[in-house]
Amino acid sequence: MTKKTAVAMFGVVGLSLLLAGCAGLVRSPAPKEAVAIAPADPTATLTVDPRLLGEGMIDLAEDYRPDRLIVGYQNNNAGRAALEKVLSLVGERVVAQVELGTVVIAEIDLKNTLDVPTALGLVNLLARGALDPVPAPPASKGAPSPRIRPSTRNQPLEGLLFAEPDYIYPTPEPVPERALGITSVEPTVYDPSADLRPFQWALDAINAEAAWAMGYTGQGIIVAVMDTGVDGTHPDLQGQLVDGIEVRNMTPLPASANSDTDNHGTHCAGIIAAKNDGKGVVGLAYNAKIMPVRIFDPGFIGTVNYARGVVWAIQNGARVLSNSWGGAAYSQAIKAAVDYALANGVVVVASSGNDTYALWRRPGSIAGVIAVAASDPRNKKASFSTEGTWLSVAAPGVRVLSSVRSQTTQAGTGLPLLYDYYDGTSMACPYVSALAALVLEKHPAATPYQVRKLLEGTALDLETSGYDVKTGHGLIQADRALTAPLPANDGATLRMHVVTSSSMPLWGAWWPLATMDLTLRKDGRIIERGQTDFEGYLNIGFPVGDYIGYYGNEGLGYFPVLEPGTYEVIVGGYDATPYYANFRTANRVTGRTTVTLTPGGVTTVDVQVTTDLEVTLSWTGGGSDTDIDLAVNEPGVGWTFAWNPGFWGSWSADASGPSGTETYTLNPVHYDDDFYPFAVMFWGGTPATVTVTVRQNTITETYTFALTSTGVYYAYTAGPPVSRWPGWWNNYPGPYVY
């Protein structure tokens, strides 16, 4: 093939002029396929492995149910139609679902031949409009999934917001005393009629008696204990409960019943609202009511069921949600449930975790949640307490004496044991939940932002001066919180749209990006980390987006209950876009901006990301007759060369001979959200050794190989003979460009 023949085949120049002359160019909703520049096997097309695609979407920080998929969709006709398409593709039935205003989250039982990664990959392609036709499922679970050639003819599926595994968060457990170096505690046997208040050092540390003396005891406030259930038959908890719910089957839990499967929930409940009757222990908010919401029975019952529990608790009067649990996996469903609670004026409190060192935990690290660290009797960080820039306050979490369910017996004696010492941030969390109840008793109209700011502003500074990653703003102080004025309701909300920088000048609308990591930093401290969804339409926050873009509501990352001020916004794209198996980028793309949030306002900011790309071909060892070219396939244009440039990038001069160099540089305004495949053309002459240097987003990769015969040396496999560059990324056609 000659260069002249190539021009005739590809029509690059004419197409480039056509594009340049189209002021009203309409964007294709999906990337166009590369045009082959040499005859190839028509069956050797670029294909997708759905399982590989799905594996890249799973957060491996936690296990997940092998037979379930969580799907979020819009609560409208389009969303319901999208759910039906998902069910037809991968599901047997909807096991559970919950409405969160304009968003519905469903738990789907997968077809018995599908594993979670394959199902995730298929749903992702369906959402993108890239399945045509719908493939048959594997013959059996774990069998190789059929490779799929992505379609470019369909529109993205309207109404489908996200899909994710049903993550299994760890069952909350107290920290063993032996891990703390404690070999014995007194008293070891408790008389049910004994007054155990002297053993509750935690109440003294947070000045509970002074708060009670002011008349604040939690009267009229319901605290939902999102846990293992609560023993309503316990002497210290009889009459202290309202009816609750077991959320797996949405079965009522009567207030007078023992619904605890593990002791953990009863211990937390006693910290909050054990009776103040001179017997046993006493809760910080002893006149509040406990609502048992059993989300562990004994294992975690699923993210959709957790969301159902949140909605039920709010509908039945809970003002505080106490979450003494957490996990490392990021879940859109958990984020949506927490955002829904905050939007409905409910205070959300969560333990930070018992990991000792810094680790992001959900729901504790979600913006707006009061994340609680544990302190010890010396007013220091408990040794096990998880550190983090997202911590809010600390509360006692070492040798905390509280109630345990009535069936518990002493080890070695068999005698009843109604109370026990536990250690953990699980114990610190309910102290903060109880104090939130006292604050709401005094200020019934207080918002979640006001409650959090009041607790932070009145805390006793611990560890290093000022805010620190060990104990946040410090140890809660009940008396201070109930005498200080309520902060103004001047919290702020950020709506963040992640878009490609070229999309507005090219298409007249922003082009949203999927599954982009979002980070907020304020005063040098990371406040929150989140993520956009499939299409970049939503962060599945509540409420849904108000941003009108190419397909409607798009690109929203939602962060409620933030402190006003200036934030640095950092957006990171993965090393892979999740739409196709051929999805590698050379380096994680990032975008940054700053935004100032005003008190009481909702601020919307577009965060633009883009790709820098430069490709250089050089060769040595050829002869005067050597004719070699770099080729770059531009979207919508076709293969371009130094001697026949395209539209989206610029070229250096065409070179030939014993040695030479040609460079392609992507323009600042370029076709985004697509691939730029590469090839080396050896037209003829003396063979040479070539080096291709690819620089993308500050990362440089180099490929060196020998040309042995004339023809096309694709970066990827385009058909026999195999000509992929040695070391190139699997079978990816070229860098993915934002």
C-alpha cells in the first residue's frame, strides 16, 4: 500500500474539512470504531469480556453476596423501564427495594448462571447502550462469559443510575479486653439491684450529671439503634423502647421483646437510654426512647435493607440514627440512604472503626455524618480507634460498662450477666447519639448541621492542639453543648458536575464522566471522598441532580451538610473507563478547582477534566529508502499521519530515511470521551528499529521493536498476522481520552 492509496481509502482530509465546517456538529453518543488501514480478518473485531469489565467495578475492601446485585434507578417511568431491562438481562426477581424520594434502590437476585462481575459488566454495557444484541448468559456460573463486540448504535439507557455488589459489612464486635492488656475487671458478677453508676467513668468524663441538672434527659426524642437488635426485657431497658423493625423481612420488633442476636445492640442501647432508677447502669439520655432497627441478624442484611431500615425509622419518628458499625467499601446505596436521612433533618452518627490507623470507613466518612473516635480514661485516643481526616468528635470507648442481653452468662460460672465492659468506637458512637438527643430536646428544630457544629464547638480539645486526626475536635462535653448557643443554620451544600473540558466548546453541552473519584479538601484536610455513577449523571445523592446537560440530569456529585468556606475539589479518573474492555488510559486523569461555599447556600460547580497526549515515533538503522510513519486514528476522522494531518491533533513534519522522528500532539480542544488508536506504518525500504514514546497526563511509556517486513504494526491486535507492539496493554486499541 502506498501513501497515495491510503489517502484514497481513508479520505482523511475531506472528512476533516467537513468536520471543521460543521458549526452545529452533533455528537455521537458512543465512540466510533476505528477504520482499518489494512485488510484484516473480519471476524477479528475488538470485543468485551463482561466479567473483566465488572471486576474493575468492585471495591475489594469488603466481601459481597455472590448471587445479588444492587441497582439504582430514577423513580419515574424511564427508571422503571430500565429496571425491567436489567431484570431481563441478568436477574430473576427483585428481592427488596426502597424509595428514597426520586431514587429507587433495588436488590436483584441474579440468574443462577451469572456471577456478580459478569452481571456488573453486562449491566454497565446496557447502561451505556453498548449491547446489540443482548448476549446469552454463560451456561453455568463461573463459565467463561461470551465476549461482546460493543455496539455504537444505541443511546445510553435512560433512568438507570448505578449497579454495584451487595457488600457485606463486618458484624460489629467489641475490642477484646486482652487486646488492650486488661486481664480482669471488677465487679465480675452484678447484682441486678446494685447501683453500677460509680463504675461508669464515661459519664463523668463528658459531664453527664451537669447536663441532667439542667433538666435535659432526652425526653421526647427517639434514637434508632441501627444494630443487632435490642433486648427490651432487660431490667434497665424495660419501657425504654418503642417498636422497631427487622429489616431483612420488614418484620416488626415489639418494644417489649428481646430482639438482640449478638449483645452488641443492647450494649449500645444501654449507653443511650438505660433507666436512671438507682439500679444497674444509666444512659446519658435516659428519658429518650430506643428504636431497634436490626440490620445484623447476626450478619449484615444488605445495603438495600439498610436503606429500608433508614426510611422506616424516619417515617416512625426517629430523630437520630446511631450506627456503631462500618466498612471500607464505597457503596452508592449507603451514601443514598445517609443523604436521604440528612435531607429529612435526621442526625446521623457513626463509629469511626477499630483499625488503629487511618482508614476510610462508611458510613462514618460520608459528608454530614458525625463520625466518632474513641477516647480512654486518660483523655487520650483509644489505642484501637481509627484515625482519619473525616473524624468529627471523640467519646469514651474503653472499659465502657453497659447492658447486655438477658441470656448472657458469665464465663466459668454460668451465673447471669446483665452488664459487661466493652471496648470500641461502637461504644463511643452511642454516647454521641445520646448527646444529640439531649440537644434536640432543648432545640427541637435544630438541623443535622447545627447539632454537629454544636458538639464540635463545645468539645474538650484532646491530643494535639486544635483539630487532629486522632480525636477530631475533641471529647464531647454534655454541659457545654447544652449551655452554648445553637450555631446558625448556615451549613452549605455542594453539587459537583464532572465533565470533559472539550465538551462545551465542541458540542454545546457538558459531557459527564462515569465513576470518577471525588475528593474535597478544606484547610489542608480531606473532608470527603465520593464517586459519580455509570454515566456521570449522579452521585446518587439525595435529591437527584438539577443539572441539565446532554441527556438531562447529569454529572452530579452531591455533598450535603458541609461547613461554609473554600474547598479544593479534586477529581480523579481511573486507569480504565468502565465502558469497554479496551479501556486503558496511560495515567490516571485528574482535574482540580476551588469553590467557596456560602452559608445556607447550594453551590454548583463544573469540574473539568482533560487529557494531555503526545506520541513520538523515532527510528534508527534504516537506509535512505526507509519510509516509516506514525499513524493516529482520530475519532470521527480516521487514520491521520504527519503527511496527512487530521483534526484533533497537530503533527511535526513528515520524516523518512535512515533515521527520523515524527510527533503527534493532541490539541487542547479535542474529541473527548473516546479512543485514539495507534499504529506504525512500514511502507518499504530497509528495515529499522523503532521507538514509540507515549506521554499522557505526565506519565511516559516507551515501546521499542524491530520492523521486519512492510505492513501495519498496530498497537493492538487488528487481525492476522498479530502485530501488537511488545508490551502494549493487552488488546486496548489506544489511550482513552477525556
